[in-house]
Amino acid sequence: MEFYENRAKKPFFFFVLVGRWMKQEWRAYRTRRVLDRLSDEQLKDVGLRRSDYC
């Protein structure tokens, strides 16, 4: 067999998964940070309560 036939198809897939997880967690953190800055009235306009996202 040649080298390109015997090697793994996705050797760094684990790092891709970790990167996606980190991106998802960062987005959730930023969203919570923005929601924390809103007043209770603004949250009510959006249809949320503080207990919904904490």
C-alpha cells in the first residue's frame, strides 16, 4: 500500500471537536454576559426571566 492509502482520514478530528466545543461554550458565556446586563423590564420584553438562563 502507498502512504496516502494507509493513513487516517481525519487524524486531527479530536481537535476539531474540542474547538467546536470551546466555540459553543464561548458563545453561551457571551450570551449570559449580555443577558446579565439587561434590566428585568428588558428581559420581560424579550420573554425571559433571570431564572431562565442562569
